[in-house]
Amino acid sequence: MSSEQYEALAPFYRPLAKAREHFEMECSLVCSFLSRLRVGKEAHILDAACGTGDVVDLLHKAGYSNTRGIDGSATMISQASSLTHLSPFSLSICNWSELRNWWNRNGKYDLVFLLGNSIAHAEAPQIPSILKCVHAGLRNGGIFCVDQRNWSMDKEGVLRDSKPERRIPTLRDLTKGRPIQVGGKTFEVHDLCEHMDNIQKVTYRVRELTTLGEEPGWQMWCELSYSVFPLSTMRAWLVEAGFRDVQEWVTAPEEWSYREPWPYAVLVARKAD
Ligand SMILES: C[S@@+](CC[C@H](N)C(=O)[O-])C[C@H]1O[C@@H](n2cnc3c(N)ncnc32)[C@H](O)[C@@H]1O
């Protein structure tokens, strides 16, 4: 997978995240982590898959002014610039394959986030080297927060999600009763989830709702792929990459009424002092 898969989806991403409450959920999750991790306001923080810039914006507003966001998708970064008041310095296009150059040019970080099931967009064999690269970009004692769907292996060796309905081909109306507004127009969004070997493929399709009563056609198709691997594999990769003290923070406060798929399983890993 590459971030190019997001180009067509980018204009719809933030309105959809808002409509499905992912936006608020991710921001709440990050806030709870920051207080639990006791990260100082002067800390150097990187959101390494910042998408439309929600977390970077939230952290700047909360006083964490040394926070930057990178993303491999130019269109997601351009959405982030127009949806937030962040300076161009705070948002950059950078693919994970370029991370080493990023550290060389910009220095190391106290905290790196990779949230929203983003790492699963990389092909599984590439993930260990991405994790090693993140480890190299952290200061000693620095922290990495990465999340993924909570896949686990059953007794027959089959990978299962904690949300079994996503294992079978499912077509869903993501905006049912809550169509989204983009550029002054109203849209509905569907997604179809399929599985092939250890790849989960999600196809999004979008159409404008008109008032004319005629059946609108689908205007946008976008296919995203996610590598499927158990959480224990991610934990092993983190240790192999050099991280110590890998903890599972799947949790969200119980009072949060999360809708599927949140919360993803979150692993918090530390680089040795
Ligand atoms: C599911 S979105 C998550 C965005 C944000 N963290 C959120 O939760 O809303 C995944 C993001 O990862 C980015 N991405 C995927 N592959 C990438 C790569 N190889 N390098 C950099 N960014 C990548 C995509 O462009 C996209 O913005």
C-alpha cells in the first residue's frame, strides 16, 4: 500500500471522520495518553501519519508547540493545511521510506504517534524496517504509540478480528442518516470490506445526494488495503526493532461510547534511556 490510495478519498476524509466520531475519539485518546505519559509541553512530538492534521492541531492548541505532522499523501497534507491554522512548518509530505532523511534534517523526537490503523497500510514484510526507523528517530527514553486492529490467531491458526462482522464481505452505508457535506454538496459514503489472504481490502464509494429525486451515480471509488497480522506479531516486531517496555494500551475510559472500529489496539513502546 502507499499513501497514493488516499488521494481520491482525501476531501471526504475529515467530514467522514467527524460524522463517524472518529475525529473526537482519536483526539480524546491522544489527550488521555499525554496525561498518562506525562509528556511536557516542550516535548518534540511527531504524528507520522497525520492525515488531515487533527492530532497536530489538537496538540498545538493544547500548548505542545513542538509538534509536527507528516504524511505520504500530498492531498491529505493539503487538506490538513486548509482545515487547520497550522503553519506550513508543522505539516510536511513525507513517506515512511524517507524517515531516515527526516530525522537527519529535523532531529530526533520525544514522542512519535502512528495512529488510525495507519501502519497496516504498509505491506507486512516492510513493517519491521519502518519500526526500526522510528526507533532510530526517537531520543533515548522516547515513546512510540502505534495502533492497529485487534487481530488475534484462533486455535485453527485463523486470524480473527474482535469485530467479526468485518471478516466477511460487508457493504455498509457509513453515512446512513448522517450524509456528509463537502464543498457545499451533500454526499453519502459506502464501504465494502473483503479479505484476501492476509490483506483486508476496503473499497469506499461516494455519491452526491441531489434534491432532484433521480438515482445518483457513484462518483468516487477508492480502494485501501490493510495488512492483517496479530497484535503479538506487532509486539515482537517492536522488540526486534529495539524497543523496551512494550505495553498494550487497548483501553479507552469505559464511559466512552465507542462505535466500531474504535478503540484500535494501541501499543506503547519505549526506547531505552
Ligand atoms: C487511516 S489514515 C489515518 C490518519 C490519521 N492518523 C487519523 O487517524 O485520522 C492513514 C494515513 O496514513 C498515510 N500513509 C499511508 N501509507 C503511508 C506511507 N507509506 N508513508 C506515509 N504516510 C502513509 C495515509 O496517507 C493516511 O493519511
